[in-house]
Amino acid sequence: MIRGGFLSEEGRAYLQAVVRRPTERHGVARRANAILLLDDGWSCEDVARALYLDDDTVRGWHKAFTTDGTQALRSFGWKGSQSKLSRCQEAELVETLSAKLFPSTAAVMAHVERRYGIAYSKPGMIQLLHRLGFDYRKPKGLPAKADAAAQEAFVTCYDKLLNRLEPDEIVYFSDAVHPEYQSRPAYGWIRRGDKLAVKRGKGRERMNLMGALCLENFDLQLIETLKMSTQTTIDLLAKLERANPNKRVIHLILDRAPVHRGEAVRGWLTRPGCRIRLHFLPAYAPNLNAIERLWKVMHEHVTHNRYYDNFRAFADAIMRFFKSTLPRNWKTIRDTVNDNFVIVRPEQFRVIGQTG
């Protein structure tokens, strides 16, 4: 299991500089890689994130490839030129961009023209921002009370659990999910001028599911209920025991929600012959629950840019994903739904958007 965050700040900055200014041969390969990923159905934003680019650059490569074919992959036009901004102006711009999050390249262009009276083209501004060390990406959503030490302690215990796991033991991750009967508009390539839309669902109905996922064999156990309660948790625990008759111990990793820790659950766990062992995640640590990643994949398959005529059709599509799509494609999905956990360290982030 490879843990993220192993690069030093200096090492990461060096590698980012390498991928942003590659040799010509490497540059051709990167462009070809981007075109192939787009052809595989990746969104422009996902390709940009994977290759450490901005989505405008990826769109530009695709447009050039559509116009000029493979020749466009080899056309770089790397020529030295003098920056329009002075060094002092660049330094001031860096301070401004570091203090305020600009939502788009156009917003930065407008600021530069307003502040310095210098007009940049969009490609020129993107090139300048890259040279100044900026990427176009979203801020990370930071749990309000993330505790790095508690997360590290959990990961250490989890690694020990896996290393000492006997053949008659198994590990599951558990969580609840509540898919709402609504379509979720998502990014994709749309022909310029085409006014594309996705219908919204009618009403506020939603499903209530509690699941448990084993990363070893991708076995998924689900309980559907009208309302989450301690009985829902007990029903899932009982289902896990029935699904694993040959396992002496079933380890279940889950969060500290009240329905997981209620008196009825504690009483059920103390009954003779109980084979369930609960392991609670640290508070505010959804990043350590692997099944959370499965919920994200489910939405990508079922709700992104998809509309269903009624709630029943929506619910059927959700269950079809879990019962059919997941078992059929788990060898691919496991590349995303895994236990390569990243510790969230609040001190490593500059927090924005605070209102007091």
C-alpha cells in the first residue's frame, strides 16, 4: 500500500517544474497521452489533473489535434520572449494571486489589464501563471476538526491489522449513503453553441443505504431502509455474518455515527458467538473510509448527466450499479476504490473562505 504525501516540498516543486517544461520528445508523448485519455472518455478536467496541466491547455491540444492531426502534437513553437510585466509587477501579481483566489484565467487577465494597463491573450496568461508557479485547481475540502495525529494512529493500527490478519479473518469498510433523486450535471465535451441541458428530478425523494465493502474480494453487502437507525446497523452486521460463514472474525471499520454506537448495537455485539469486531475511525476522517470512494464512483456511473423518469427507475439504476456493474468491473474500479489513504494535515493548508 503506497501512502501519499511522501515527497518533500522541494522535491515536489522540482518534479512539477519537470512535467510543466519537458523536453520536446517528452512533450509529444504528453500531448499524445492527453488525446488518448480524452478518447477514453476522460473529462478535460480529469486529464488536466492527471497530467498537472490546466483544462484550457488540454482543450487547446484537442482543438489543434482536431484541426491538424498528429502534426499538431509535434508543433511547440518554444521561442524565447520578454515578459510583458516587469519583475516588480510579476512579484506584486504573485502576492495578489496568493492572497486572493481568482476563479478563472479571464479574471486574472482583467485584473492585470486594470492594474497594469497590459492586455494578455488567454494562452499568454496561462503561460505566465505556469511560469510564476500557479496551477488551476479547486481548494481541498478540509474537515473542520481534522486531527492528523489521530489519523496517523488509525493508519498504523490498520496496517498492523492487515499484517496480522489470519486466513479466517476478513476486513470490511462501512458507511451510509443517501442518493437523492436528482441528476448531477458534470463536465464533458460539448459542441460550441450547443445549449445542452440535463433534466432535474421531480421531488425530494432519496434512498437510504448502509453498506459494507471488502477491498480484498470487493464483496459488498447492502441494507436499504426507510430511516437509518441502530436496527439498520444490526441488520447489516447480521448480514455480514451470514455472508461469511467460514470467517472466525469479521473486522468492520466505520465512523462514529450514533446509529453505529447505540445501546442496541452494543448489546447485539455482546451476544455469545458474535464474530463482528468494530474499529471506529477518528472523528472527521472520511478520507480514511475506503467505501466513501465507492459512493463517488457510483454517482459517476448513475447520476452524472443522467435523468430518470421516476424515482423507481432511479432506484433501480442505483441497485443495478451495485449488483451488476460493480461485480463486473471491480478489477478496474479497485484502482480508485482502495486503501491508499492520505493523511489530512490542516497545518499544511492555507485556509480560505472563513467568515469568523
